[in-house]
Amino acid sequence: MSFLKRIIFSLQQLHHHHKALAKIKRNTPRHNQLQNLSPATLKQQGVRVLVLDFDGVLAAHGELQPTPELHPWLHDAINQFGSEHIFILSNKPLPSRIAYFKQHFPGVRYISEVKKKPYPDGLEKIITLTKQTPETLRLVDDRLLTGGLAACIAKVPLIYINHPYVNLSKRPIQELFFMSLRFIERIITQ
């Protein structure tokens, strides 16, 4: 039942935020990935808090840790913002992922026990924890109808990752499912 409620909520919010999502999609550079973003530039632009999705942004779907090529980027982000201003907001807050961040990136907080995106609860919790205004946060997400909608509802700027990490050889069915969802999202947000 909660899955159906989330779909209905998503469709209602899509109606309200369609233009904003279309603008985000239109203004995002091609092949946008997390490693192409400069933490120093984000900080110069006034960003104070980074909120990162996991699946697609930090690793392919189903992975238990970020892809190794992103470790230098994460360390750079921690140097720029401080670990207390970097959060992971995933619809799959697996205990092994949380433990990995505690061990390898201490201080980076994994937000759990909130309603899944597109509900804005996770972003609102981060705003409360950091005492920052929504416009000083950046959510980095690869899905328009989950993270994108949550960002629009919470009035948090979104960095849309339109070239997510994918591993078709390891999880073909799961990856094809999410590739299909992203394709549909891009079509309905025209």
C-alpha cells in the first residue's frame, strides 16, 4: 500500500513541479556525473551542504560501497565542506552501506528512518540538522521523479546526474528496470 501511495504522491507532485523538472533536465550538461563536479566550485557558488543519492550517483544499483574512482572526490568534498555537511540520502539505506561510510568516511551521515523520496522528509531532516536554508543545500540525484521531486518540494536545488553509474553485466534486470524508469522520466518531463 505504501508503494502505491508513493506513486500517487509522485504523480500529484509531478503535476505541480513539471516545469521545474523540465528546466532542470534542459539545463543539465550532457553526461553529467558526480566526478565531473568540483567540490571547490560548488562551495564558491554558496553551497554549504551536499546531499548525495547512492544508487546511480555513487555506484551502480545494488552495490554496497561507492565506486573506487569516487573515493578521491569524496575526500575532496569532505575537505571542502567538512564531513558533517555531507549526507547520503538513498531510498535503500542498507546497513552495510551505512557501516561502510562510518568506517571509511567518518562523519558523513547516512539519513535513514524517513519516508522515501519523492517525499521531502529526508531533505527536511537535513535542513533541521544543519540549520541551513534550503538554497544552501544541493541534492545530487539521478532520478527526476524521486530525488528531483523531493528537491522541488523542499525547495532544495538539484544537481541532476543524467549519466549514472550502471553495471549491466552484474545486475542486468535491475539496471534495465532503472534505465527504463529514467527514460520514461525524461519523456514525461519534456
